[in-house]
Amino acid sequence: MNTPLQRQAKAPRTLRRRLTAAVAASFATSLAASGALAFEIDAGIPDLSIRWDNTVRFNYAVRVEGRDDKIGNSPIADEGTYSFDRGDAVATRFDLLTELDVIYKKRFGGRLSAAGWYDAAYGDDSRTNPNPPFPNIPSYIGKKYSNYINRFYQGPSGEILDAFVFGRFDVGNAPTAVKAGRHSLYWGESLFLGGNLHGVAYAQNPLDLQKGFATPGVEAKELFRPLNQLSAQSQVTDTLSIAAQYLFEWESYRYPEGGTYLGPVDFAFNGPDRQFLSPALGFASRGTPVEPDQNGEFGLAARWSPEWLDGTLGFYYRNYADKLPQTFLTQVGPNNSRYNLIYADKIDLFGVSLAKNIGGVSVGAELSYRHNTPLNSQVLGIAPGLPAEGETKGPRGDTYHGLVNALGVISQTPVFDAATWAAELVWSHWAKVRSGENLFYAEGFAPCNGRDKWDGCTTKNYVGLAVAFTPTWYQAFPGVDLQAPVTFAQGLSGNAPVVFGGNEKNGNWSIGVGADVFQKYRFDLKYIDYLGRYRDNGVAVTTQNGFTTLLKDRGFVSLTFKTTF
């Protein structure tokens, strides 16, 4: 039974847990997720609970923004914007999520979940740019999508997500929980995608951003890709808990692939076959990724809730492998080049967090230090040969990251019945370059000679902001609750030193309306668009400040239906 102190310490944390999932899902996927009911199975065995949920979702999305010819005239970004014309359906996607939970005496059990999908908007043939000579230099050989694209975009296909067992027991007087198998952990207090990229939970789970971008309405639990691991948590005292994890599996992020509607550059990441460089150099083929070992990542955490603080302090150490790549081009012979995705490992992260309720507002903060982390390099920057096994050739160094966020609930006003809101400010700073200095794409370093932050060059400091606001009208119609979610994220100052960490003036925004019908059926209509700044020569983009700048002509409207049975 919880003591008053435990309930008091958990209060801000409980509010954060309730709102974080909704905020993260709405921002990362540009559409808020709705609640779901469980289907209980009576096995006729006392103390045995079996719950089986099946969530079906259909998403229809249409491009409504006209093409930016300067993006379309860029040989590294043409295929994404030419993959669909204005007025075309960019998604006609059906998704199924099935979840099975078995629990005995509320102490032991297991979970199995799987996802399946099919999108009729994608066929076998890739869509190529009609501007000469681009139709002759597609990133997909023979203008045929690769098997990777056919599986993860078109389908029909599927995959196992969670697959773990758990047990709860006492170690002495300390209640302890252990999980083994494929599952996800998320430490710290970050709320939004930008916060995750700068938080203590960075790379703790690979994120499925391809699914998130393609499927507005996807739940946060589907974006955090589970990994095979062993984890444990123990409540040592009323005010102190400790946790640990050891991973037996590594996977990279999934990101919108080149040549698909939301693929910002043609060569990225795992789908395309090649990238055209120039008439003199020809094509660079996509090589085998340089990946870390499957096992060896681990982490330790402690959460302390002393009475005098009226909140919770967290302390963290993680040794991990990155799940976002650096990309390097290697010339292996005359007119023979290859580019490889390189994932760094043996990165140390030290972090501290704070969760506290202040005046009815749940406030969170983090400060972390990454030792030997990968730093930004020029896209297709030339690397001096492929790395040896266990080694990376990209720039690496030390960085600091911080965030502060707040979330809360607004009670009834003359304008709406209730509302949730959240805001998060992130900061990063590079402190030291340890290796690969000649490849660090930053102001004052060789790759940025004659360039500045508007060309994407890393600056010493970066600050970014994300906000979300969702008013609700209960029983706007009989059995119907209405919501109007709005989200906005943008880099405010400078460019982050880490991959996809953020860029000044780069971001995204969305606005929409959602309806919960009889608390069972969810409908969402939303407009999603992207922000950014690039430089051009009057005809084509020459440099851009951030990858997603190249999506600034990809505004689309999405209608999603979802229900659980």
C-alpha cells in the first residue's frame, strides 16, 4: 500500500505519464492518439487475466501543397517531391495492431504484440522526376522500388513488436520487477521528439519514424521499437528506486526513405540502391551499413523522491550504440564510389533529471553529458576508406544537452470544456572534438569553409522549442467528444552538433480536429506541414539547413479512422 509520501512523490510523475503518451504521439506523428478498450478473455482460472486488443486504423492522406521546383531540380532531393503530385493520395494505408497480455496474480505474466500494414498508394514502380536528365538517374535501379520499400511501405507485411515475460517479487523488503525479452524502456522526462533526441533516453529505443510520418494517429507505443533485453527495477526504500537494463539486440531508427513522399533526400537510408553524384563521377552505390555488436549496451538509473523536494530526482548512466547514422562516401576506384551508413558505439551518457509539480503544472528538466558521441558530418562527406571492424571514421566528441518542459490541464472556460497543453525547450552544446576533426561539419572547421549555419553548419549552441495545445468539447454532439489539436516545433537558434538534433528555422506544425464517437471510434482530420530554410542558385537547392527543410513543399491533409475491439 502506498504511503502518503509515496503518493505525493508520484503525483507529478502520474500526471506526466498520462499526458506524455498523448503529447509524444501527437507530435511525433502529427496526430493525437485516442484511448482504447480492452477485450477480456475468461480462461476459467482464478487470478489469471487475459486481455486481447486489436486496433485497426485506416489513413487516407492527400498532398495539397504545390511542388517547389528548386527542390525538384536538386539531384539529391528530386524523387521525394516528384513521387506524388498535388492532389494525389500519398497514403491509403490500413494498419492492424494486435496485443495479448497474460497476467497471473498481478505478479507474473507476459506480453506479445504484432503489427501489420498495407498501403495502396505505393506500387512496385518508383516515381521518377520528369525533369531531364533526372529520369535517367533514379536512385532505384530500373525505377523499381527495392524489397525494403515494398515491405515497409506497400506491404502487405508485418512484424513482432513486444515479446517478453515479467515477474514481480520481493528481494528482502524491496519490491522488484524483472522483464526479459523484447520490450521498451524510456528513462527521463522528455516529452517531444526533439526532447528525446536531446534527452537521457536518446537511443534507448530505436524509433519508427517511417511509420510515424506515414500513419498519423499511430500510438506512441508503436513508435518505440522494442529490443531484446533484460531489465529490472527495485523499490529499495519508500523514496528510492533503482533500475538497470542490458541489451541483447541492436536496431537502427527507421526513417522516411528516399524516393518516398516524406523522404527528404534520395539516397537515405536503407531503401534506395544508389545516388547520382555528377556526370564525371557517375553513381555511388549503397554499401553495407557498418553496425555495432548486437549485445553489450547497458544502463543504470536511480530515482529519489525525498520529502523535502516534493518531487523526483533521477540519476542515469548509459553505455550505448547510436541508432542514427553518419553517412560517408568512399571512392573505391575510377567512377566507382560507395556510400555507407556508419553507426557509432561505446558512447557514454551521464544524466540527471527532475520531475516536480509546481502550482498544478507538471515540470520536468534534464541535463546530460555524452562522451565520444558521433558529431555531424557533411552529407556524403568523403571518408578515408571504410572503417575497420569495431571502428568508426566519422567525427566524434563530447556534447552537453538540456531540456525543460511543462505540461498541464486547463479546466472549463467559455471557449472549451477542457484542454491539455505542453511545451518543451531543448539546448545542446558541443564541448570537444575527439576524432575525425577534418570531417566535422561545423563553423570553423574545414568542411564548412565558406559556409555558415544556413548551409547546415553546426554551431556551438542550439536551442529548440516544441509546443502542443489540445482543447476538448465534451458531448459536442450526442456521444461525440471533439478535440482540436495544434502542434508546433522549430529550431530557435543555432544548429545542433548531433545527427537530426535540430536546426535554426527548421521544424514542423499541424492543426486539426478529432472526434471520439461513443468512446470507441476515433476520427482525425489534420493538416501537416514542414518549415525550413535553404540556399539555391536560382534554379535548384544548393544547401539546406536541416534535412526536413526539403519537405517544406510536402504539406498534406490526412483523414484517419481508428477503433479497438
